[in-house]
Amino acid sequence: MAPIATPFFFYLLAAIMLIGGILVIMCRNAVHSALALIVTLLAQSAIYLMLYAPFVAGVQIILYAGGIMVLFLFVIMLVNIDRALKERQFNSQWWVGIIAATTLGGLFIAVYTKGKSIFPERIASVAEADNTQRVASLLYGQYMFAFEIASLLLLVAIIGAVVMAKKRI
Amino acid sequence: MESMLHITTLHYLVLGAALFLLGVIGVLTRRNVVIVLMSIELILNAVNLNLIAFSRMWGGLHGQVFAIFVITDAAAEAAVGLGILIAFFRNKETVNIDEVNLLKW
């Protein structure tokens, strides 16, 4: 099925994502930042749907907006102190931030204006019905070893998080 | 106008670049450790958006598989980072990243 009104939805979702991202780095309260980040992640999962990646969109919602953000909110609840709200929110490295942002932004603009012809106008047609099956067969076939390593990484992360959060370290 | 209305891979890449820049600014300028970690999540999401856009461009699914691995890494990083943050908060009673200077000499 051909997508309907792609430009409208792309610009709408891009605007939601960018406004959410700006709110993440501008909000004084960390809880507001976390909520803005959730909005950004949900808009991004909608963009994944536009790019025919329904499985990754579902993983994004379940893992990011559901799992990681709950973890963030729990930690904010544990460490949130009113003193942090009254402090200065930005450090004295703002000029480093501006320099890095302008340099990277200029680099991106240069690459994209130069490389406009590299990216093909016509994009490949993909099968959308069996996306999940094909992703799964790649994960359990060609990327089997990386998959196992990822499970090991998660085990290490679990142990690390438990050890870090122990009473005496 | 024509290029505005025909959404190509480049549009998604520009969106990803903008998100990446927001994350970099957040990491470099904020003082709250929690928000710095959230900015890192923004950066990882920008990378994921690029991977999915390229996967769409070539019609393969390798980019999507890689995006799933990046999400796994993001989960591990968030868990360990927030654990470190809790340990730090227990010792110093603050979430200000300027106070994280135990290894500074």
C-alpha cells in the first residue's frame, strides 16, 4: 500500500521530535525533560513506521518509551532534590557547546549539500508484510553471534547496575 | 518546493543530524547528570534514525537489525549509567556533573 500524505506526516512528526528534543535540553525540571523525551521517542517510532520498519517501531515503544524511560523516571524520583532546581542549569562550557554545534552543523550541511547526488532519489521498494519474520531470520541466522554477544552485554549491565546501586561500594 | 514535498532519504538524514546536534548541545552544556544521560539517548536515537533511513534506501533489513542492537546498547548504558548516578548521589548528595571530579588531579 502506498503511503498517504507522506510530506504532511513527515513534517508534523519531525516538528514534534525537534520540539521535544529542544524541551529535553532546555527544561529546568528533569521530570519535564523525561516527558519531552518520551514524546520525542513516540514520534520517532511513528517515523519508523513511515520507513517500513514496524518491528523496530514496536521495539522502540516497548523498550525506550516503556522500559528505559521508566528507569529514568525512577532514578529521578530517587535523586530528585529541590536544590537542583534552584541551581544554575547550564555549566560554563556553553561556548564549547556552541562551537561544537556550529562545527558539526556546518559539517553536516557541507556533506549533505555535496552528497545530495549520492543519495538516490528513487528508494527501493520493500516487502512490508513479512518484516518481522525477515528481521528475525537475520537476527537468528547471519547475526547469531552478535545476538549472543548482546545477551552477554545485557547480563554484564544487569550485574553492573546491581553492584553500583549496592549500599556500600 | 518540489524537493520539499518529495520526502527522500536526505530529509530523514537532516532530521537525524538535527537531533544529534541537540543531543551534543545537551551533553556539553547541562549540569544535571540525568539530563546529560537523556541527551545521550537523543544521540543514540539520531543514529538509529539514520540506520533505519539507510535500510529503507537500500531495501535491506541489515540496518534495522543494527538499530535493534543499538537499542540494546542504549538499555545497557542507561542501566549502568543510572546505577553509577545513584552511587554518586549516595556519596555526594548532588546530581551536579561539575561535582564529579574524584578522578581529577
